[in-house]
Amino acid sequence: MWLALETSSDRASVAVGRPGRIVAEGALEGARRHAGALPGLIEQVLSEANTELSAIEAIVLGDGPGSFTGLRVGAAVAKALVRTRGVALHVTPALMAVAWAARPAPDDRVLAVANALRGEVYAAEYRFPEGGVDVLQVPTVWLPERLLADCPVPDILSGTLPDGLAERLAEWQGGRHPRTVHGLATAGGLLELAARRGGVAVVADPAGWQPQYGRPAEAQAKWEREHGHTLPDSPGQFR
């Protein structure tokens, strides 16, 4: 059995199953609840799957970008389980799971987007040919106007955006309108992606691994603004 954890947004989810097969899944709302409620949610889903933690052979985790707090909680729980249970850790970008949630056709180009705050968005583009995943654009931080001007019009726009921004992105250049889907990354989606070529990556050094936060935490960003330069290894590619 595999255990999947997705905590990149306000909605945390846990699933148990095998690559391509979901046996049980549960979710909770509220990023501030992740730390206290995630262990109990894991126990609940394991019980619904009629299995135990000792039966888990691998963990798959959505590794961002997304909520700084949520990603830290998910990473801490995953690392603790990997260390104590000696199981493998697999990760996949949360935006890939957002794109997969749109249930695209094999030839569809899906632009997955998420609120990056400060008037910006995270965006990445994928295609899902039979049995695989093609990464057309890696997760990056964008200003909405640059995204509209520089990114080719996708077939599907999937994700959750601030009020008003979805309408702006739907009015794409050239008069072409992508199909818009309220896609959410889910733990069950991670298990489904684990069955596809390129859907997940194995973490060789879980102890030294960190999630792809996408951008610095607000406290770090404030320090960098005040001092006029970034700290070493500051996360996030900006367009």
C-alpha cells in the first residue's frame, strides 16, 4: 500500500492505495488545521482502507508550490514517516495534480494555476498522453499580465484563483477562450499520477529534501525587500 499526502492548499487530503488505484481518501479544510488534524486524518483513512501504517510501502507527497505552512506540515509528516518506517518518498508538483484534476484528453494542453498572493500566480503547463505526463512549462511565479502576454493559450485552465483574476485569464489573447476548470490537487490524484511515466519522482535523500515553496515565506520576502537583495537559495522563479 502507498500513502499519499497533499497539503499545498487550504484543503489537505490523504489517500491510501496503490499507483493508479485509490482504496480510501479523506480531506479537511483550513491550512491552520493541517498540523493538528493531519495525523488523525491519516489514521481515519488507514482505518477506512482496512490497513495499518505498518503496511505502507511508500509515500507520495505533493511538493508545491503552494501554502508555505501547509507544505511544511506535509513535508514534516512525510519525513517523519520515512525515517521511522524506512519507506520510499515520492513527490510530484502540486500544480501537476491541479492540471490532472481537470481530467484532460491526451492531447489537451493544461495550464494549472494557483494564487501566489501579492497579485501574482503560480503557473505550470502539462499534457497527459496515454500513460504519461509531459511537462511543457515548469512551475513559475507570474504576474497575471505577463502570463496573458507570454504564455500560449492552453486548451484548459485549471485551478483556484482570487476573485476577478479568473475572468481576466479567461479573456486570453487572440480571442481564444480556454475551458476553465476549478481543479484542486488531491491525494487521490497523486496516486493516479504515480501510475504514469513522469508522474512522480523518487527522493534520493529525504532528510535533506525540501518542498518547492515557489517563493520565500512572507517574513523572508519582507527582509529581502528591505535589504534590496535575496538570501541564498531563495525559492521561486519569477516572470
